[in-house]
Amino acid sequence: TGGYLRVCTEGRNWFETDFPNWLKAEPPMIAQEKRSEEHGSYIIEALETGRVYRGHFNIVNQNHITNLPNGCVIEIPGYVDKNGINMPVVGALPLACAATCAASVRVQEMGMEAAVHGDITLLKQAMLHDPLVGAVCNPEEVWQMTDEMLVAQAQWLPQYSDEVPRARQRLEDAVRNGTRVKLIQTEGAARLHTRTVEEMALNEAEARANAAAADKGKMTISH
């Protein structure tokens, strides 16, 4: 979302500016009792000692959620002990939740198949079926947007090497014929201004607090 992009952009820019201060500060003490919140060390502890660790884990669905397709990646509760990582069967999601998740899963499946095979038709269909895209774009707009994205990112999409020239030609023909879809000028969903480093520096405490909130390793300096 636009809001998440704004927060990540601000955080990255602040980190690049503030990191030299980390290098000048006294190194943090890394003590066993102050380990991070990441799963890794707790999983190893559980495997080695048998002390049960419970968490939510990303796995490939194999009938764990019965009304979502097998093969999709899901996040469900499980536990780790001396016997390994144990993922119980969750069962069926409520129908409304399953419908929302299944729509995203099928879009991802179409996108994956389109990328593997360089299938521009399936790519456009995946774009059209995405709920967020379909909420604001009609099919004609989706076709044009897909062509524009293929042309703009051609160097990273070698599997579409045969399709990129055709997409570029379609865009040029649309301009020449006056059939290019007119874009709606909108601010989109993101309304808040992305602050510059200079603006964030006016309140360094707040900027560092925001950085620390996302720091699971608890390594961010606070002074």
C-alpha cells in the first residue's frame, strides 16, 4: 500500500543517514537473555532441548487449510519441539475469508505461470483479476498498463523478449491513432507526504523511535 511504501522509504533514507552514528557509538552488548524476537534462535533451542516453542510459520499448504489450494504458501500456528516442526491441521476458513484468500492465490498462480512461460495473455488476465487493480481499472486500461510495464521493465523480463517489441508497437500505434487510454489524474490512496531526511531530522527522537519499532534485533541506537 501507499502508506507502507511511505514508511519504508522514510525508514530507509533515515537509516542511510543515521548509520554512521551507529559506527561511532559503543557497540551494543549482545546477551543471551536479550536475544531478538526472530524465530531462529527459539526454533534451534526447541530442537536441541525439547522446550516447546509456539509460533506462526509460513509453509506450503498440504491440506492444512482445507478450503485453500494445496501448494499455496500459508501462515498458520504451529510448534517446535525435539521431534521437529509440527504443523497441525487448521481445517476450513470461514467462507468469506477463504474467498478473499483464494482470489489472491489464483492471481499469484496466474502470475507465476505467466512469468515462467512468458505468456502475456495470462499476465494480463492475472492483472485484471487482482482485486485492487480490478477495483479501479477496466480491461482496456489493464491491457495498456501491462504493455507499459513490460516496456519499462524489459531488461529484467527476458522471458517476454518476443512480446516487448509488440507491446511497444501497440503503445506507439495508440498514440498515433489517438486511441491511447487517457489516464485519470489522481493522488491515489497515499495522501501523506513522504518526509525528507531534513524534515525527519527536526525530530530525531521520533525518527529513531520509528526505526526501533521495526528493529526485531533491538540493535537501533536510541540516543
